[in-house]
Amino acid sequence: MKKKVFISRQPSECGELIDALTANEFDVHAASLITTEAIHFDSTIPLTDWIFFSSSNAVRHFFHGKPQLSEQRMAAIGKGTAQTLAAFHRVDFIGDAMDIEDSAYRFADMIQKQTVLFPVAADSLRHVQAAFDPQQIIDLPVYRTIETPCSVDICDVYVFSSPSNVRSFFNHHNAHASTMHCVAFGEATAQELQQKGVESIEIPQALDTPALLHTIIRLAHG
């Protein structure tokens, strides 16, 4: 019998992984459990030395708001966010999305006392901001997350791409968390799963298809 995998991303966002899993005899269900909605903000944004983006959604909603920029430098939490940001602006710092805390402290150490604007979701967990003196940072809500649940069958492995997808899943499914085997995209997502009672959690070494496939196969086959 084929093993079943759920991925909390739209098929268009993980087509290569779906193909790889299908080739390895998995049944795959991919669907994002959230969507985003823009929050209007004043285009005359606060003047800071840096602007730090913790997600691709933050990048898109920020630049679609047509902010008035000057000489700010730009930072991204990881390669995926940096790729989105590069379509709008030069990227001056790229962290490691698999270890947000380490990236936050490396960035804080690099910029010292410079100031940072954080375009964020209204319900942001603010993991990166915790590494800074509150006086040197400004949060700018540019979008809100909306849960868009769908029916998810019982699977052998669940792949969660963000804390908000985890929350949406558990808010709308009576899942037996202690028996679930989950792959988490980074520490923040893993922490959210732990809070929901999940015990079997794997964080892949990277978010590319080979690393994810290897992690999923290992979990599925015990």
C-alpha cells in the first residue's frame, strides 16, 4: 500500500517535490491551509538603516504597498525570501531559515546599533525581533494571515511549511498529535508542532527537494 503524505503548500509551489514523491510510490496531497490579505500602510514608511523580511509574503505585500524608499539596506531570513526580495531590490543579508534564532543574532551582531524596519504579519511571532534592543526596531504590519482549511486525510507523514499552517491544521482537524510524523520547515514550525503535542518531528537539513525527500522517506518507513 502506498504511503500518504500531506504538504501544506499549493501544488504550484512544490511541484518538483510532488513528482519526486510520486516516483517513490507516495500518494501526495498538497494544499496551503492559509492565505494572506494586505493591510494598508502609509507609503511614507519610518526611516531606518535596514528593512528585514521574514517571509516572501511580507516582501510581496510591502512592495505592493509602494513604499517610499531611500537608502535602506535589505535583509531576508532565508534563500526563498531572498529570491522573492531580489525581484524588487538588492539583498544585502541572507540568513538561514532553518535556524531563525541563529540568523537573528548573527544579523544583530552585524548591524550593531543600526535601526531595522520589520514588515510583518499582524500575528507575527516576532522571533527575529527578540534578538534586538526594542529601541532599534519598528514593526510594520503589512498583511494578515487567514486560515483556509481543507479536508486532510490521515497520512503517514505531514509536511508543514510554517507555524500558521500548523495552527490552521489543528484548529480544523481532530488529529491525534502524539501519533503524527511531521516534517517542519525550521525551528519555529517545529516549536509550533511541539506545542500542539506532536512528538515525532524532523527538520530537514535543507529545503531543497533531495533533502525533503530523504527526510520524508525516513519518517514514512521508520
